[in-house]
Amino acid sequence: MADVTPAGALFDLTGEVALVTGASSGLGWRFAQVLAAHGARVVAAARRTDRLAGLASATPGGFPLAMDVTAAAGLSAALDAAEAAAGPLTLLVNNAGIAGGRRIVDTPEEEWEQVQKTNVDSVWRLSRLFARRLIAQKREGAVINIASLVAGRVGLSSASYAVSKAAVLHMTRAQAFEWARHGIRVNAISPGYIHSEMTDAFLAGEAGRAMIARSPQRRAGDASDLDGALLLLASRRASGFMTGADIAVDGGHALA
């Protein structure tokens, strides 16, 4: 039986080099800070470079990177730039995403296409490029995809967003199955309603307050509520035998 690893060492990410997408605000901002605080070198990527500069200056081991995940032609160059700044990548956090706002019959074609392009296509393309690099270099690594409570609970969100997150969850399993033999772990986190720039207006409204009242914990989450799940999946010591898993962090909402 292996020796017991103290918690500090179990979640020590020294030597890991992470790329976090959508890092200019909300969950991505928090993910970048948490990974860096535990020893990882972190490339914080987003379109809003002015926000990234502030994050990098306040985060030891942080590197800002201008990146549009929907610009397929530029993804490989973005990975090159990330590795030039921080070293060979070992961890990818696919966090960038947008929410739709309508039901199916009212959803404009442009909204559907943009949601799928941002939430699904970018995860497919960026993960594949990341995995190809690791496989070619015979290095192990990990992918963490950010799904959602609504991947399995229709009616809680706009249909286009729910469909996109269901796709991300199934993609996680497909990636995990294919890449396990290469030492690449792929897992997902499915947050419930978490306070952020994207959700605060809804949570403050009548529908949001009613939703919180129906949740078993009677509250929305804070970005810090995801720290433990993130660190678990990022650490090869803590989750070396986990792949294809989905961790729900939703205050029990899926049970309601």
C-alpha cells in the first residue's frame, strides 16, 4: 500500500503548466488564481486582454494571452505562444463559454451558431490540438472541461446553452476513452448556479430567487466552491486514476 500523502503535497501543482480559457472574468479568473496559488505556471487566455493584464500582475506564475477560442485558424499559434511564455503545457481548462437567452422556437439562427461555436467547437478543437502535442511528445497531461448542471436538466436554462453543455459532457467521455492509453486524463466539472458576471443579473431577479429557494442548500454558489474539484482534477497525484468523470458542484440542485 502506498504511503499517505499529506494534503499540501497531494495538491501541489509545481511543474504543471496550465492554459485556462475565458480567464478574464468569472470562473476562469478564479481557476487561474487557484492553480497558480498551488504552484502551477498558468497561461490565462481570453479576448479581453486589458483584464488579463491585471490578473497576470496579481498572480505570480501567471502569463496573459490574447486568444479567441472561436477563431479556429489561430488556435495552434495560440498554443505555440502559450508554450513560448510558460513552457510545455500539461493541463488545459476549457472554461470559455457563453449563454443563450431564448427558448428553441424563439432562438435566432445566429445565437444557436454562436453558442455552439463557443461552447462546443472550441472545446473539440483546442482539446484535440492539446492532445496531439502531448501524444507527439509522449507526455502525460490532463483536460478539465467545464460543463454545467443544465447538461442533464432541461428547462433550467436556454435550450441552446443546455444542448451545448450536454455535448461537452459527452465529449469529455469520448476524449477520456480515446486518450487514456496516452496518459491523458479528461474530466469535467458541472457547476450549478454560481455567482459571476454571467449569472448575477438572473440570480438577483424573481426567477433566480425562486430557483435558489427550490435548491436544497437554498443558495447559489461562489466561485470558490469550485476550488476543490478543480484541484482534484488538476493534480495527477490526487486524480491519477480518474478519467471520464463528471463532478457536480451544484448545492444539490440536481436532486431537487
